[in-house]
Amino acid sequence: MNQEKGTVVQITPLQVLSEKFKKQEFTIKTFDENYPQFVTFQVVNDKCDLVANLNTGDVVEVNYNLRGREWKSPEGVTKYFNTVEAWSIKLTSTPTPTPANEDVDDLPF
């Protein structure tokens, strides 16, 4: 299981591509102090409901799968595509950052 936590920075409009397929994307900024990442997740079909009540600025925990596929053009050129597909989104509170260079001494004496 893959999991990432962050703040929602963008939510795209729902795209209905056919009667049987719809998708939506949202992007989060991770909490890495030194190198925060912007990760875009996709939800499809019934999972689009997970994004319905999501707002920019929400702090979320996302469980996701990496998906990859191959596509061959009519000219015979092969291309590969990756998708980060969310299957669970949980609203959370802002985590407390741990200082990187401080020694932590939890001994009682």
C-alpha cells in the first residue's frame, strides 16, 4: 500500500469521457520541509465521489496505486504512461514538523 500526506493545492473539474468512464484529478503538496513534492492523483468512476467534498487547503492522507500502461501509435511507436490512482482519501489535521537537526532525548532523567 502506498500512502502520501499533504495539503490539497488544486482540484480539476470532473471529466465525463463516456457513459461508463469519468475521471478527476487533484494535487497535493507533501510535508517534506526540505523538498516538498507536488503529486497529482487521479480518481475514476465511483472514486470521483471521494473528491466531491474536498477543498483547496484541506490536509489529506491519500492511499494510492501506481498504474502503468503501454500504447502503440498507428505509426508503430510505443509509448508508456503512468498514473497515480487514489483509492482512499482521508481528511486529517496538520502534522507537527519534526526539527531535522535537534537531538531528541526522551529519557526521564
